[in-house]
Amino acid sequence: MVLEAGGSLLREDERRELPKLGPHDVLIRVAACGVCRTDLHIVDGELRHPKLPLIPGHEIVGTVAALGSDVARAREGDRVGVPWLGWTCGECTFCRSGRENLCDRAKFTGYDNDGGYAEFTAADERFTFPIPTGYGDAEAAPLLCAGLIGFRALGIAGDAERVGFYGFGAAAHIAVQVAQSRGQKVYAFTRPSDSHGQEFARSLGAVWAGGSDEVPPEPLDAALIFAPVGALVPTALAAVAKGGSVVCAGIHMSDIPSFPYEIIWGERVLRSVANLTRKDGDEFFALAAKVPLRTVITRFPLGQANEALAQLRAGRLEGAAVLLPAE
Ligand SMILES: [Zn+2]
Ligand SMILES: [Zn+2]
């Protein structure tokens, strides 16, 4: 597949080492790329089958700079977002039943395909989303995974009135705003004694914030776990009321310790949430256009990607890290 770069949006020197475009691909000049915990799991070798060598990054905001031969929708100059879901087969039982997030042959951005820790990237336009006006490039980047996965996890938790968030990082800080827009009450659980994180959660409207070793003042109807800590599963199960659900939203978690049956008895539900569908994205960005979501970000020049990952690993970031190629 040959790149048809013809556009005036590319400088002569930029045309030389561009990614190859498939027929449905657009070339994207990256404006911002968020740093997700999944990137850390990939870099640390905790996810087993990344393509190697690999450019990570799946929270990409940028401008379309060139079009593949069969691109139908995108135009040069459009601002688009590229999420984790990069391609699905459209043929398997999952794809044909509205569950393309589970497609056996799915390709993921920054894992199977090169991602956005780069000045340019290529993406299948059918899996990109327009970014609502009103969001800066860097502010929009965390919406592409942290925002989307939190949105899907909240959807799976249903219309729970009291929702607990275990792990108050990039995903939770956006999801609590979505929850509040629906009238749900937010309970935030941070690392024990992280009073700064608890203050951050209260500033975003949590009715209660405490350490993950604390018991909430009232039983929860649902709990979402964003921290990659399996020991939080029995903790969260013990905190939800009968009929409540615990949703694990991360792609990787340490082993879950055994627990007594009585804490899942009473029709409590434990499940995971995996990836996203394009329908999730359409719904989430429609919501983000209506409800202004405030993303708290720390900006890093692209050259400091390793520093951003180190700060995420150490739990020193508030909100989300975002890499900026132009800085
Ligand atoms: Zn499929
Ligand atoms: Zn992610």
C-alpha cells in the first residue's frame, strides 16, 4: 500500500520516513499522546505479545496529514483521536454481536500497531473519533483511553447510586465526572494515607474519600477498580451491598487472593471490562461534547516519555501524563 502524501500539510523533509498507509489509513501528525498504565505494563513486559520493536501510545490526538487510497470520511486537516482499539475483523461471533471489544483478531494501537509516542502515526480512520471542540489537544488525549474505559466500566456497573472508585488516577478522575453528571454519588479510595490524592478526589466532587484499607461510611452499589492490585478485589466485594457489582477495569492485575464465599454471596457480581467498542466511543464523545469534562494533566515533551512512565510507576502523577511532540 503506497502512501499518497500529496498534501501540502507535509514538509518535504517529513515525507521521507513516514509510516506506510493501508487503504483505510490516515496519516496523523501527533499533537498530543496520553500515557496510559497499559503502556507501563507493555514496557515492563507484563503483557505478553506486543509487536517488537514497538512505538507505544494509544491516547492520540492529532491532525490528518494524508489519506490512504480508500479513506471515505476523513479530510486533511481534520482533528481526530486514536484509541486503543485499532482494528477488528468484523466477521467473528464477537464482532457480529456488538462485542468487537472482544474480537479474537483485534489489533490494538501501541501494541499490535505502532502508536502515538511519535511525531506521526498511521491509523485506520474507521476506528478514529472526532474530538469535540472545547477541548485542547493535550486535555483531550486522556479521554481516548482513560476516559473511554471508565465510561465503559460505569456503563457495566449500571445505574448504581453509590459508586466506589479504587485507584484514583487518570481513568477515575474522568469517570467520577461522568458519574456525577448522571447523579451518582462518588466514593474515592486511594493508596492508604495518600491525603493529597483524597483531597484531589474531594475537589472533583467525591462525597467521601479515604484509603483503600478503609470501609466506606455506607455500603456501595458498585465499585470500579482501576488500580492493578488484585488484593483490592475482595476489599471491594466486602464494600458493596447485596446485588452490587465490582468491575475490574485494568488490562492487568496482580493475582487475586482467595476470599470467603460470603463476600460474593447475595448476588454480588465480579467482572472485568475489556477494551472498547466504537459504539462506546461515539456515545462517550457525544457526552463529552455536552458535559465539559475537566482532565488534569501533566505535560511532558516527547523526549521525556521515560520520565513520564517513571512518574506513573511511582504513583507521583495527579491525573494523566501527556506527551507533546512539538515541545
Ligand atoms: Zn472479530
Ligand atoms: Zn489505555
